[in-house]
Amino acid sequence: MIKFKKMHGNGNDFIVIENLTKDNPLSKSQIVKIGDRKKGLGFDQLITINPPKKSDHDFYVKFYNSDGSEADMCMNGVRSVGTFLWTGKLAPRKPLLLGTKSKPILIKPTNTKKVKVIFDCPIQEIIPKSETQFLNKCGLKKYNFINAGNLHLIIKTSKVFSFDLDELSSKLRKRAFFKNVNISLYKQTLKGLILRTNEAGAGETLSCGSASAASASFNIKDKSILKVISAGGELSITKINDKLEMIGPAEFICEGIWLKK
């Protein structure tokens, strides 16, 4: 039996399990069963909260996609971790430094149901020439390849909603270079950036925090605020020197006990 809470951050839904009071080891096949939206609980990512691996960290967080693969980062997820810990009295209501597979992330409570995440600005990565040629063959001209703790191909297009994102993602991920890359479409509007994301290992989600950070990173000015709007809602991102600050919701859906093995 495994106790869990289901949460969402901007429509990005999670099963959250704490390994602090009791260790709950999960195999890949168990994660896939839990992630099944027909026969299981369903989630975009399953998150486990674990004791810290480093002395200056408060906790260590792992993220698993619905196909059982491990993700490097999930910024909608770390906000949910904060709400889980603070509400459950598992940590004092203060800033927490979370270790992850890719890099540490600072989370801070606010006076609302929203949580602030502070992290290093995502960085531009280089795409090999052979892969840029393939992208050109796919008709893609305006894009950025960004590391936000995980990898993102951010494509600028006016056809955010009419574009077949699933087909494009499937085609790209057949190539080894893009296998674990999140694929996003965005356009700029007066209200902010409109964003759709297909996450590696999870498919299209209502929101992706790291994709929002990645798309904001090259569209935001210092000390300014940029809204990133997805199907699940809105994230507010501010640039302060070499850091980005993201504020967004982290809410409970339900809780229960997983009885299956």
C-alpha cells in the first residue's frame, strides 16, 4: 500500500509520494500502471520526495513520466512539492532548496496558493548541423534549443493551435538526438507568450513549467515580467540578473492509497 496525493500545477498533474516517513520503492512497471488513466490513477509525472543527498539541500526530488522513464526536471512539479511539504507539516513554511537530477531549485511560499520558483536562467544549446538540416526538411525555420534543467526545442509559429504537435514530436523523437527533448510551439501576443508542449515520456500536457521557462528565457528583458499562457493556465516569470523567478499555482486534487502491486 502506498499513500499518495494527486496535485496539479497549472493543469500539469502529478501523483506525489513522500519517502520521508516511509520508503516506497517503485519499479518502472508499477509507475506505468499507476500512470494509466483508464486502469490506474493517471498523471503527467509521478514525483517522489526523498531525504537530501547533499548537506545544504533540504530534500531530493525525483520525477517520473507516465511511460516510466525518469525526467530531469519539472518546474510545475517542484511547486507542488512545496505545497505538499508545507501543508503536510513535513517542512517549515520557509524557502526550501530542492536537489534534482539536473540542478538544485529554490522554492518559496507566497501569501497565496501560488509558489515561487527561483533558478538559473536557461541556456542556449547547440544543435548539430545534421539535426538542423533535418529540422529544415521538416519545415522548421524559427526555433531555439534550450537547456532549462532538461532539453527543449522551442518553435516559433503563428499556428500554435492548428499545428499537429503530436505528429511532429513523434517524427523528431525517432532521431536519437531528440529522443528525450520536449517539443514546444509558441507565439508572442500582447498578453504574453502562448505555449503548447509535448513532453518526452508524457505526451502533450496542459502546461510545462520548464518549457515556459525555456521560452521565456530568450523573450524576456531584465527586471521585467512575462506571462506564459498554456491550456492549463498562466505562469508569471520575472528576470532578475542571471535568475528567473516563476510564480504559479500548486493545488491538491485528491489523496488516497494505491493498493495494487
